[in-house]
Amino acid sequence: MKRVHSDPICPTMPKIKSKTKENDGLELIREWSLPVAATLGSAVRVKGILQEIRSRLPPPLRQSLDMQAAGLILTMPETSRAAFRAAASTVSKALEDIADLPIIPREIEDILTITASERKRWLEDGRLSSAGTRTVRLQGRARRITFHVFNPRVVEDLLDRAAVDKWREEDAAAKAENRRRAAYHAKLTRSLKNNKGKRTKQAADDTGGLKGWDDFHKDGLLR
């Protein structure tokens, strides 16, 4: 059985519904849809947004917030109205500027459908611009890692311009040119070696194969 309840603490899609038979009691539920400008069509980005907002909630409440489709959902027991009200307020405030949340490496790889090696290569040669770095501590570890983050609007522009396709074409052309140059260099090296071998053989023929002839010639005894 489900019933909708108008509650001032849940101005956006507020409702209370009955739980499953395994769990007695009612739940407070609040849902938020995420704009495309924030997710950029990426489920990985949605998960990143979820983790970011969870980090702003008190530890005991973090698992009460989850993702669904292209949005977030907060679910708590009906008996936790005060905590629910505070958590919902925190989430709503965090979502006000969520479209500007910097994009992390795994998110940009999913958004642009690129590999880690492509991201690193284009970052190094300047085609992919960094919005700075971020340092985090790995969960359960003392070690910290630092990585580049990216401006969502810049990434959105790359999507609109299909820049990745162009970059891949440029890389393919550069790779082909490098192969051509390498092949030419290898051919030139082989040619020089062959010519050197021919000259050595010709010199040996000129001396008639006489032992010690080179030393004899070097001493200038024929001058």
C-alpha cells in the first residue's frame, strides 16, 4: 500500500510509501533529477556526483543517498524526520552549482569515450586542457594521489565539436608519417651498410688479398 503525503520538508516530489513486507514501517523519500549539463550523458559522471554529495553528508547518512537513472534519491525511515530534513537541505544546496563540479579522469574518459592513454597523450601535448589538480587520500590507505581535473564546459565544447574524432585523425596521420620516416631511415641505414661492405670488398680486391698490405700501405712505403 502506498500513500502520498504532502510534507513541507519535501517540496520536490515528497512522498511516504510503505516498505516491503520484510521491513515494517514507512520511508521518507526525496528525489532529484540531474541536468544534462551536469551529467553530460555519463553514468560514471552521475556516480561521481553521488560520491561528491555523499561526502558532504554526515557519515551515518551517506548510504541513505543513492543514484537512480539520471538522478539521486534520498531514502530514510519515517522516524528520522529531522535528519531527513537536514540531509535533503544539504543535497539541494550541493546541487545548485553541480554543473560546475570539475570532471575527474574516469569521468572524462566515459564522457568522451576515450582511453586512459589518449587522455594522457592529449593532456601532455596540450590539446586537452587541465583545470588544475586534485589530491585525495585513497580509502583505507595513507597514500595520497594527485590527478588532473577538467572544466565541464570545456568538455561539453569538445563533445559539441566532435574534437576527439579530429584528434584521432591527426594522431593516425602522425603515426603514418612516423612509420614512413622510420622505414626511410631503415632503408637508408641498410643502403649505407651495403655500400660500406662493397667498398671494403673492393679494397680487398684491389690489394689482391695480400697479407699485411694495409700496414705496408699505411707506412707509406709505396710513396
